Amino acid sequence: MKEGEPRFEEELPVEEVKKSLDNKEPSLEKELQPEGEQEKIDTMDSPAFQKRAIKFIERLPEKQKEECIGGLDSDEAWKIREGLLKKGEEGEEKVVISLAGIDSERAWKTREKLDKKVSSRAMALSLAGIDSERAWKTREEIKKRWQTIKDAFGENSIDYAEGLSYSLSGIDSDEAWKMREDLIKGGLPEYIVVRGLDGIDSDRAWSMREKLLSANESNADVILQSLAGLDSDRAWSMRDKFKDSYYYISSLAGLDSERAWKIREKHFVKNRFYFDDGTFLDGSSKPADMRSIEGLDSDRAWSMREEVLKNDERLAESYKRDGRGDILYDVTFGIYGGFALAGVRKARHDRIERQKTK
């Protein structure tokens, strides 16, 4: 083992990590959000959260910033996108994918400008959680391209259909379910459709999840990934059946409950890294762990991000010292979120509207 190479330890004391997670910082969300249940639901895309997320992202190295601007519509996020656009095709793909859940005029102008330059999958992913007329028109255009390729070449381009399925994340309308049915009839595997059910807690969604699980229990990982943002008894019952899955903890994305935090803190301690000199890194070593705090603006979530950022910086320095190149920071997986969290936000807003009409 090289000097500086981390080694994994299973059983470790938890006191120091709990102290770091309990350190409270002033929460910007409290300044702008109303009291009550709507505060819990709306905090995921509040202006305060966007502001705090950007402030954190600006502390990261340039390459890391590019990986975590998904869903952010601030001027600072757009400056990062402008830099990406100068990098050609790869940068253009990243920019479009980062527009998931953003329905602003600036986002639509970017989609229109890059429509012929990026893949249809990237364009579809950018529509996640968006239920507007423009979004549906774009989905239908992508669907036609998919069908044209199938008819002309006899090939089923899964990328097109997969992107369309994920674009429906958080959308529980009849129109969305009709497109899901069309995708399955067109040859898209049902497990991919289930993966795009983030935030959806309806009977139709659960019927599809349970049918997939009955067909093959190995589909559990996909089902767990579709549970982002779901805090219902049905969701917890499903999670608890598959606690050993890699995706068990990432299924907690969007959940700020005490129950979810007890699970995170256990994993956070379990995944400590020790170095040969006896020092250690507190925190997560898996992107799945960090995905579990996507979309959370609580003090505990920000304390965890701070700890993992310290780990990332030290691990990056270790790799650089040993000549092993760059790493992708784990913390980039746990800030604002991509298509799954766009769906969770959409589903939660729909829930608010239904509550208002009762």
C-alpha cells in the first residue's frame, strides 16, 4: 500500500463525527421561508438554498464546479455554464443536462440553441420535472426521432427512450403515463421507466414498482433509486427490505427527517478512511451516500458537505502527490441535484397545490 493510500475500517467510534454533524450554522432558508408544512416542502428550491449552494460551489476547483450546477438558475450558475460552452461538444452536453427542472426563458433559449448539437438523451434529461407546453412539445419531437430511427433502421435507440422516461420524473399526469406506456410498447425495458418515477407516490407508480419487483427481485436497485423524495410508509417498507443495497442510502435523497438522518450518520461513520500515518478522513466515500443529501438545505446537510469537502481536498492532494491524476469530488454528488431531484421538486409542488384545493 502506497503512503497516503486510504484503507477502509468498519468499526469506528462515532462521537467525533456526530459532533461535526451537530455543529449548527445559521440557516439562510429560515430568513426567507414561511413557517409551517409548506416550509418543509418548498425549501428544496427556495432562493435561499440556491444562494447557499452557489456560495459553496464557488469554493470548489473549476473542474468540480462543472459537475454540480444541475437545477441552479442563478447568474453565478450561468457563468459556469458559459465556461462549459467554450469546451465544445462535451461541455454543451453538460450544460443541457444541467438544465433539469429549469423552465426559465434563459434555459429555453439555451435548449433551442443547442438542440441540433447535443444528443436527444441530454435534451430529454433537461426536461425532467417540467410539465409545461414547451416541454411536452420537445418530448414529442424527441419521441418522433426515436420512432423514425426505429422505422428506418430497425434499431431501438434506447438512449432516446431512456432520456424521455427520465424526463417524466416527478410528473404523475395522465399525459405522462400515456408516454410511459408508449415507451414500453415501443420496446423500452420497464425497469428504465420505473427508474424515472422519482417523487411519485401514487397507486399507479407503486403498481409498476411492485410488478417489477415480483418479476425479479434483482430489480430492487432500480426501485430504490425511484424512491427519492418519498417519506411514506410504503416507501420505507420497500427501503427496509433492501438495506444491503448500494442504493439504499441514495434513496433518501430529498428527505430531511430524523429517521433518514440516523441512517446517513451511520453510513457517514462507517465509511471513514484511514491513512498510513494514522490520520483519517471523516465522511463518505461513496457517491450514493452524498446523493442522499441532494436537495437538503438543513444545517446537518451543510455540515456533512463541509466534512466531505475536507476529505475530498485531502484525497485529491494525496492523488496528486502520488502522480495518480485528478479525482471527482464526492461532494459534487450531494448539492442541488439533477433529473431525479427535479422530479422530487415537481412532485412536492403538485402536492402543495392539491392541499390548497382540499
